[in-house]
Amino acid sequence: MRFFTAVALLSASLASAAVVAEDHKVPGGSPLLFCDGYIPRDFVDIKSVKLTPTNPEAGKNLTIEARGTVHKDIRKGAYVRLEVKWGLITLLRTVQDLCEQTSNIDLECPIKAGDMTLKKTVQLPKAIPDGTYNVLADVYSEDDQHITCLTASVSFHGNSLFNLEL
């Protein structure tokens, strides 16, 4: 869960179809996509999001590096609608105050306009059930202006409890 929250927050701070158009991809080689038909640039311009390693593994570190430009200050009251699904099962559907979560990525609100580079390393849990996880992060300002909308699909295989050494 920490991985998905970190991805959403990093992207928001700067910022599933089988076939995805190239123009939906967030630059940088990550699994992040802009939501269908939505590539905003008035509030934030996400220039790239890079994951290291590119294929996250259970029990290992994941480093997320994001670059972009914030065009308008992001103030207290901004929020993210976050949804995480495992296959067809919804694991999480919540609305979170963005500023309450920014300490997870070493930021404070208000997030001032300007160029930004963020880098965060998170430890993924050792036991992540096998399957594909789909994440949706839809981000709004304190006065309900759309900041960004991102999706990601990440698969974990061979990570079940039965495959771990105890």
C-alpha cells in the first residue's frame, strides 16, 4: 500500500484498457498513465516518473523519482481520490487530504509553484499476494480544480506466502 500511496503522492505533488495510446504514458518508463483523455498541464506538468527497479519485487526497495513543474501553489485542502484494485476486487477506495500525506514524501503544504524533483525509496512488504494491482489517483485542489489524474497497473508473481523462506 505504501508503494501505491507514494506513487500517487509523488505524481500529484508535481502534478484498464488492454491497448494504451502512447500519449497517455507518463514519461520516464514507469507504469504510470494519464487517465483516459486527460493530460493536464495548467496546474502541474509531470515531466517524468522513474521506478528503480522497473519491475518492483516484494520485500525489496523501490525508488521513485519524479520531475515536473507546479504552476499553481497546492494548498491545504487539496485531496486525492485513491482506488486500488487487485484484479476485479476493490481493496481500497478513499479520499485523502493531500497535505496530510505530504510528509510521506518529505514535503510540506503549501507546495509552492516551481520546478520540482522528488526522490523517495520505500520498502515493499515481503508478502504481496500474486496478481495485478490497478491504482487510480485523481487529484484536486482545495477549490476542486482538477490537478491531475493517473493510473498504474503493477503485477506481482511468485510473491505469495508459500514462496517465502521462513
